[in-house]
Amino acid sequence: MTIGEGAAIAAARAIAAREGHPPWREDTVNVTRRTVAGRDVWSVRTDDAPALGEPDWAIPYDGFTLYLIDIETGACIGIGGAFGQRLFGPDGR
């Protein structure tokens, strides 16, 4: 059984909360299907929201996070950003 884009976004939200990542700008969430390390994944890209009281232009250009969600299991297999990506080991970290 495979998961859809909505479930991939929910999985990305869960890992973001677990890892203490900054909030997202909801209008920037983008989901694409990719193959990473031989696995089909949903790539969920999000831009960081500005800090409370900060204008949008205060966000760094490279302030985005990429969550790699396995299409078959719904597990987050890695996280990336402007400077590359990190795949998790078998223990999920």
C-alpha cells in the first residue's frame, strides 16, 4: 500500500515537530515524487515561516527544509535543505 501526498505532508509535520524545526509557511509546501537511494519517496519541501513579528523578507533565502517520506511505509527516511540531504539509518535517525 502506498501513501498519498496528504499523508506525506502529515508525516513531514510529525518529524518537524519531533526535531524542533521552525514553523512552515503553509503557502510554500510543495510535494514531488522522487527516487532517493533506490526508494520511491515523496519529497516535501517547506519554507520556514518568519519569526513572530518579522516581515517575510527577513527569512534567509536558503531557509527551507526537505522531508523525504517513503511512499510505501510513510516513514521519513531523510531530511535535507539548501546544503544537501541526510538519509536516516535503520533506527530512523
